[in-house]
Amino acid sequence: MTEVNRPLSPVERWYWIADRLSPLNVVARVRVRGPLSPRAVRAGLDAVQGRHPLLRTTIVADAADANPEFVATTGIPIPLRVVDGDTRWEHEVDERELVDRVDVATGPLCRAVLLDHGDDTHDLLLTVSHCVSDAVTALALLRELLEFAAEPGSAVPLAPLPAPEDMFPARQRALGGALGIASRVLPDQRRLRRNTLRRLVPTEVVPDERRRSRFVHRALDFARLDALSRSCKREGATVHGALAAAMVTAVARDARVAKRCAFAIGSPVDFRGELAQPVSNRDVGAYIATVPSFVDYEPGEPFWDMARAVSRDVARRKRRGDHFAVINLLRWVCPDDVPGSASFRELVEAQGPGNLCLSNIGRYHFPDAIGPWRLSEAQFVAGPSISGYLVATVNTSHDQLSWNFSYVDDAVPTERAERIATASVDILLSALEGTS
């Protein structure tokens, strides 16, 4: 087996710094019906770990607690916790999986939970450090866990990949990367500094090291998902644009915005398919970068105008490579350690695109059945950590659109988060009724 022993890249290092202050976890979940034993899950976890080199590492800093590196380890299995009874998966994620950091210093960089509800009904959770995972990675690992549990011996070990930045296409590296920063990121930073631009304002200022992530679950069933798809097609907008418009409207109404303004909302972009070296959805790593959109909001203005504006803006930013420019900027400004990160964290707080964020991976194929198990409701949740205050995570799987709203507790009190989540859904459904 080939192992990973290398320094964290700038983007990986930034995730490590953020996680040291407030847990930065990605949680994948699926409902499983059928006889699923802890022994089967254990076998699946061992196979997944044997397949992916990054799941056989720890993250070790130097004597000054800086310059972290991936260091290969052996003999440390992925932790599995079994919970019997009627514990709801939402409670488990809210109270444990978003709150307890993955201990990257001792490894491995993920853990699993099997919730046994009786009557052969289970929820399976996989929590992965964002240092090595995004939503696509977490869901793929959860799927592989079940595949390998159903077919022991089927896991094929993979070779290590370079760091994400080292696989950027040539035009986005060296001089091209520097020009991208100058032409795309810096103008956005100037706009984010303007007093006229609105952002989600916290109810209470919470220091980075005291930030606790929680979440609120919402979903659209097949009928509403179908209506959303049809309406977006009719209106010339993307589903992402419609969800973003609903969220901006909900946040603006919650803040009692009474006149025209621009709101900032971030959109993570998956760049796997654009790298110089092929990277599949099954490869472990964090292959996303968040770009901002500036949405014109005015009370009473047409919803679909906002949805189309976001749709066009995100598409334009993808075409010109803004997501590469965001990560290239980290090559120059990412701090080496937590003590030296204060000024950069202040910049993220004031101008970061994650303040209000919509992470939508679109349609994600998760099988309806694997081996003896019937599967449903696959989805993911991600903690904001110190990157922002409210992040919605969205995927469409098993004929359901899962729409989870993660937030920093106290900065966004639970009542406020519930109110924004409910309003976002209601605003969207009202817009669908208006186009039916």
C-alpha cells in the first residue's frame, strides 16, 4: 500500500486552523432498512480505510504547533459508535457529530455512528474532517462503506493523489493564478467592504473558539421537487439560483430590510472535473471553493428576477475560474498556525463569502438498494466553524431535496435559525405557486 506523507496544502491548512478553533466536520447520513449489524459496518469501514490512503493518516504539527503534515499511520481503525433506541439522527448530528471535532492528531480522519431503531431500521452516519472531505467525498465514502460491507473483498486500494492545488490546470497556476487573484478576487473584496452591501448580522458576537455548530433540517418531497424543477426550467433559472433567492429573501425579511440593497451569498464550486489530473467523485479530498454572489434585493420585487441573477452570476464565475482564484489567494495569505491567524480570521469575518452560504451539490446518485439493504434520504450536513454564520447544505437524492441549515449557536439563536429555514421554504413554495 502506498501511503500519504506530505505537508498540508494552503487550503488544507486553512481548514486545519479553522477546525482547531471550532470543529469543521462534514456529516453524511442515509436511512437503511434491512438487517445491518455493527459487524457488517465494521467490515465496511475497514475496507474503506484500506482503499483510501488519506483515511490512514493523522495530521501532525511541528514543535511550534505549526506547519501541519499528513503522516501515515497503521493499526488505528475508524471509530464506530452504536446507539440503540429511538434517538433521532437529527439529534445525534446536532448534539455530537457537528460538535465533537474529529481528532486529526490521533486519527483517523473520520468516524461512524450506527443508529439502531429496531425493526431492521437504521440511520448510518459518517463524519469526516473537512481537511480531507467535502460533501461529495463524504457521501461517496458512506456509499462505499455499504458496498464493501455487502461484498467483502471488493475494495480496490487507490494510489495517493497530490494536493488539490498541485493539480490545478496550467492556466490557473503560476502567473495565471496571480492574474486571477488580481482580476477577480480583489474586486470582490473591495465590493465586500462597501457599507451598502448587506450580510447576515449575528445576534450576538461569539468568539471563534466558542463557536458551536447546530443545524435545522428541512426537505422537499418529490411533488415539490418536481414543481421546483419545472418552474426553474420555465423561468430560465437554476435550482441553486431559486434556493439562493429564497434564502436571501428570508434573511432580508428577518433583518427587516425596507429598501433596495445588495446581499452577499456564497456558493461552493466543485472543481474536480477541471483538474489537470483526473479526480473522480470517489477520490477522497476537499475539492471545492466558495465564490460570492451579490444579489439585488428589494421588498416586493419579483422572486424569479433574483433567482435568474444568481444563476447567471454563479455560471459566469465558474466560466472565468473565480473558484481557482479564491484558492490561489490562500497560497499567499494563509497563516501557518492558529496564533498567527488572527488578522486573516478578521478578514474572513468581515469579507469572507461564507457569511451566508448555499452549498448545493445538486442531484447526487445514491443507490436505492445495496446488497440486502434498502436506502433512502441520503444527505449531508456541514458545520460553519469560523467561516460564516449560516450555511445551507443541499442535495437531491432518493426523490427528495434535502435542505439543511447549519448555524453558529448564539450568533444565530435556534429560534432565528428555525425562522429563517421555515421562511426560506415558504418563500420558495410561494414562488412555485406563482408560476404554476
